[in-house]
Amino acid sequence: MPLHIAIIMDGNGRWAKRRKLPRIAGHTKGIESVRTIVTECRRLGIKHLTLYAFSHENFSRPEEEVAALMELLTQYLRIEEQEMIDNQIRLSAFGDISLLPDETRQALEDVKKATMSQEGMRLNLALNYGGRQEILTAAKSIAIDYASGSIQLESLSEADFSSRLYSYDQPDPDLLIRTSGELRVSNFLLWQIAYTELYITDVLWPDFREKELQDAIAAYQSRTRKFGRVVE
Ligand code: FPP
């Protein structure tokens, strides 16, 4: 079993367009997939699940779509809080949440606090997240510590760098799933996916449910992970 699964949840807009529905109907349906996949990952014993819910760049979408996504996210958090506690799920946020609307940020803070001692599974929501921004922030913090004399560059390791990322206390993803067929990583977890296995499916996110997750895990289990080495 992969220890950590990360997912780029793409295709909500296309799902809605095919049905001649507004884009937001796709996001609403996408939330059902989020619930299903969180529950299924917990049932399968996955220890870390990271969902790309809103990228740094998504803020440049039309204002109504951004507002509707934030509203959906806030509702999701309020409704799921007890469910997360009951299922020993600990919530974290990856990204600069200071720019999210007050209600969304408050809901996140409340659920993070309410679930902070849960140990069954880590659920990380990437919100206003960008991989390059995350790496740049880490680099700046190193520059500050170097300038103040608190670190030596010669001894700075990859682990030291990792410890300055949102994922500081979690392993790198073993499996990255992207729905709806695009062959790119879209600024997601750039540092962390160095040796992650990629799985891309044409299934749109609102249609991605238990069976599709199990297929992705089976594909992962058939791979040989080499981490740059020769495997006989
Ligand atoms: C990509 O589809 C999806 C998003 C930008 C948002 C993902 C959000 C959700 C699934 C709902 C909220 C999340 C949580 C965790 C409660 P797209 O709009 O880019 O689709 P398209 O490429 O087909 O237009």
C-alpha cells in the first residue's frame, strides 16, 4: 500500500460542461468524490492523503467561481468536522491560507485544532498552494537563518530543506494521481514528488470513486520503484 497518496482533482468544469450545467455544479459533485475518497483511503489504511483543492493560480479564475469554491470548502469543513474526529483523521492545510476568506480560514483553523491529536490518517488540503512559492519561502527562511549565523550552508541537507516545507512532518507522496487526463504536475508538491509514481486517468474528478482509486493503487503496486538505482 502507498503510505502517502496525493491527488490533483481535475475535470470538475468539464464534467459540468458535458451536462450543460454551470461549472460550480461540477465542483459540488466533486465534493462527493472528496468525501468518498477520504473515506476509502481511511478504510484502506492509507496514512497520508493530500488533495489539491485550490492552487495559488486558481485565484485568477472569475470572482464568482472563487467565491463559490470557498463557500463549498467552508461548508465541507463544517459538515465533516465530526466525521473526521470519529474516523481519527487529522486535518492540515498546505499553502498560504492568510489570503483565504475569513470564514474559510476560521473553519480550517477550527477543524485543524479539533483534529490535531488524531492519528489514523493525515488529510492535507492544498489551498492557495504553489510548489514554487513553497520552495521559495523555504529558501528565504534559509537565507535569513544563514544571515543571522544560526545555520551553516556546508551542513545543510535535503532533510533540513524538507523540514521547512508544509509537509515538514510527513513523508513524500508514493503515488500522485491526476484525473481528467492532462499530462502535467501544475505546480503541485514540486520538491516532494521527486521519486513519486505518477498515475494519470481520463476519468473526471466527479466520477472518480472507490473503484477508480483501487485501480490507481493496483497500478502503483505493479510498478518497480528504483529511486535512480539499478534493480535486478
Ligand atoms: C479542477 O477542476 C478542480 C478545482 C480547481 C477545484 C477542486 C475542488 C473541489 C473538488 C471541491 C472542493 C474541495 C474540497 C477539498 C472540499 P477544473 O475546474 O479545473 O476542471 P476543468 O479543467 O474541467 O475546467
